[in-house]
Amino acid sequence: MFDLTGKVAVVTGARRGMGRSHAFALAKQGATVVITDIDLDECRAVQQEVNESCDSESACFRLDVSQKHEVDEVFDAVVAQYGRIDILVNNAGVYTPAPASELFEEEWDRTLDINLKGQFLCAQRAAKEMMVNRWGRIINIASVASGQVGIGLAGGAHYAASKGGVIALTESLAVEWAPYGINVNAIAPGAIDTDMSRARRMSKEKMDAFLKASVPLGRIGQPEEVSPMVVFLASEEASYVTGATFHVDGGWLAN
């Protein structure tokens, strides 16, 4: 199951954290993985690790997902090199905590540009290639901080707004692109041990108290615990799954 041999996967924000983990997970299942991020040197380091540990091909490109011309250039290069794009993992994102009353317009715009517009631009470009083969998997990374059944995030109004938008975007694209054989789903991680989660600068005591009170499993999650869901949604086995959001949160929302 979950054999991705022959598939070409693009992962954004893949130089560290969850993106890096997703790239490794897809490569281990046989996919050719294209590692993208804003720091090319760090992408190359991940590519070297993938090449050394996985029996699959990989490539890397610098990419600012908020810039349409860069998205077009990178995806054009991927198609020129491999002839196709089958899987997109929209992982690139930013989070700079700030009280809503003190949030600068520039930071609001930057967050929405990367977290939401960037996912749309990449999905739009990838879908054009997926339509050719009438098969595709787009996996958008959202968050439990996304409204509706999610949670509010003090100091993260801009982040939560962007991630709520990701879920709405996912549902709309799933409906629109289903006739072309493209499945679009979202993953909403909870508290995961990444540089982004550490940006909240919560003390160990406060973190431990939060985990004990809010997360039934009682601990922070690891990126490698989210990646198996990425692999499933990228696979043929997820052929009847589209427009859905999967919470990987240690039971946070169930509490």
C-alpha cells in the first residue's frame, strides 16, 4: 500500500520542520520529491539527506510561494525536468505572534500572502499539469487554529484567518477539480514541535500545563507523526477522499 513509485511530488516549505519530514516520507514511498523553500542552501542540504537515505530521485529549487512569477518558473522547471507533477504538498507558512490590537498591516499582508495566496498559486499551477494526466493529489497544510471546529489563537488572528482560508480553499478546489481526477484535502496539525510552534516562546512550565490540560495524549506532536497522513492522501488508496480536513492534534479538538 501507499506505493508512490513514478509519482513526482512538490513540497513547499521543505527545508525544515514538517515540510522536511513530508519530503522524506514521500521519498521513502518511492516518489520523486522536489524540495522547495526560500533558502536554497538549506534545500540542498535536505536534498542530500534524501538522496543518501532514500532510494528515489530528488531536486530542489528556491521558491517564494507568494510570488506568482517564481511559482510559474519553478513549476515550469519541474515539468521540463520530469514531465509531470502528480502531488503537491502546500506546506510553506509563517507565523509571527502579535496581539491583534498591535498587529501591523504589513505583517497581516505577509501572513496572508504566504499562508493563503501562496497555497492557491501553487495549487493553481500544479492543477494545470495534473489535468493533463487526469490524476493529482493536492494536500494543503492548515491548522487547528482555523475557526469553526478549530480553536481561537490569541496573538494569531492573522495566522488563524489564513489557515481558515486554507480549509475553505481546499473545499472549493476539491469540488471544482474533482472532474479532472484531482483530489484536494487539508491536514490541520495541532501542537507540533517545529520552529514555528516555538515562535510562541512559551515557557516549559506553561507548555507542560497546556499539554496536560488541553491535549489528551499529553505531549507535543512530532513532524513525523503528521507525515503518514500526507503519504496516505498522496496515494492511490485515498482515491475516494477529497474536500476533507484531517486533524492530527493528539485529541486537542476532542477535549
